[in-house]
Amino acid sequence: GAVVSQHPSRVICKSGTSVKIECRSLDFQATTMFWYRQFPKQSLMLMATSNEGSKATYEQGVEKDKFLINHASLTLSTLTVTSAHPEDSSFYICSARDPGGGGYEQYFGPGTRLTVT
Amino acid sequence: QKEVEQDPGPLSVPEGAIVSLNCTYSNSAFQYFMWYRQYSRKGPELLMYTYSSGNKEDGRFTAQVDKSSKYISLFIRDSQPSDSATYLCAMSARTGGFKTIFGAGTRLFVKA
């Protein structure tokens, strides 16, 4: 199956700082990538859909000025959590859609655990 | 009503049992159905995907889709402790731009 990497896997930062998370499709070009947030023992919450070369589409309730998404190339999307606060602590997971496959299945990265102190 | 309903469990079974995981949905436009497995503190891993109705088998896993009942299932034969994980169903429709809707996930424990 297609491989998606995510970096870093774990990050601890101080309140008020910004954190950047990278998501890469390693063996395919992803025109669409997705960013999810997951709280313990809960399902995935879609934050935004990122299309290469255009602005991300944010889900209702997600602050686009706080969660900056950039999809500058067909293999890289980044999520920047700006002015992070403890309530932003969560597990962030990206996924990418492989257009070479059926076109509808998503492949997930391993996730990034963010802890804001 | 949620678009996709999935019992969160937990579901506990002995090793070797046949496991049945299910989801129901309300949107008849859904055409693409997926099952993901997620181990603790890891990203979801795509297990099976099917288009429209029917069965698909891959090793110990069988996915079934019954569009008339809006019901999908994942069967795991000869379950192993390593199958212990959370299983998420997911589905999408071309009319929705393939936006994927996930179930809440069912936590499965397979006891040795």
C-alpha cells in the first residue's frame, strides 16, 4: 500500500509557541491531503482538506488562523499550530489520497503527539 | 442521527474466535467502503476497501457490504491477540467529492 510519513512523531512545546508538523507521501503524488485530530479513545475529527496549490478547506469550528495548512507540493503538506495552548494538546494525523489507486481510499501517517505545557 | 453509526465496544473475544464488526449508515449515496485498523498511539492502517455491494476477502478478513440495508461488516477469522486494536469503518461518495466519513471505531480485545 501507499506510504505516508509524518514528522515529528512527538513534540513538546511551551504555551505560546508555534509548532510545525510535516506530512509526506513517499511513493505517490497526493493532490489531496487531510489533517485530523484525535482525542484519547475517540474517533478521528477532520480538521481540514488540503489541495496542492490552493487554500485548504477547513471544517466548521476549526480556526484557520490557528491551524495553518500549506500544501506546497504533491508530496508535502504542513500543519502549523500557532500560539499553541494546552488545550491544543492532541494526536494529529494526516492522510493522503492516492489518485493512482481507486481514488477514494486514504492512507494515514503514523501521527504526531503534541503536548503543550 | 450520525451519518455512520458504529458500536464503540469494547468487544472482547477469545483467541481463535470469529469476530464480526459492523457499521450502519444513512446516506444512500455512499459507494466506497473502507475498514481501517488503528493500534494505540498509531495512525490508522487501511485494511480493506470495497466498491458498492458484495463481499471481498483478504486472508483472514472478509468485508461485506449490503447497500439495501445500509449495513457493512468486517469479519475476522481465527482472531489473534495481535488483532487487538480499534477498527474504524469509513465510507465516501462521489457526489460528496469523496469526503470520507468515519465511524467512531470499535475497540477489539482478543484474549490469548
